[in-house]
Amino acid sequence: MSRLNIFLFLLALGLWSSIYVLKFKEDIREWYLNKFDKTPPKLPPDGEMPVVSLPFRYELPQTEDAAPAQDTDKTNAPEAKETEAPPPPTVKA
């Protein structure tokens, strides 16, 4: 590679990167401050952080041994029948 090719490559790289930085300067600044700024977020106008319910829970599911005793009188409840799943379909070659 000649020096002229290297110089043209670096010049083009510098020009394109400067165009990118100038075009997206505000987006880059917003991302940088969001990523590396250590100031705490602003509080809402009422001064308290809202309580948000999480889409998961921290408690482990109860096992049958630890489950509370349920009413064994099922006179009004319909009987649940346990059925086996049908076997998977077979492919004949």
C-alpha cells in the first residue's frame, strides 16, 4: 500500500466520523450522560418515588408438603378427572 492510499483512507475515515458526530451530537451526548453520569435521577413533582408492581415475585412456589390444608369436602365441586396426554403422532416412512 502506498502512503497516498493510507492518507486517503485516514482522511475519509476522519471525515465520515466527524459527519456522524456532528449529525448525532445530541443523541451521543444523551447516551453518554445516561451511561456514565453518576447523579441520581430527579424525583417526581410530589417528592416520592412511585411504587411499581414487578412482573415477577420473589417467593418460591409452595410445595405440596408446605401447602396449607385445603377443604376436603367437595360435594358442590365438579370432579376433576385426570387424563393422560395422547401419544405423539408417528411418522411412517
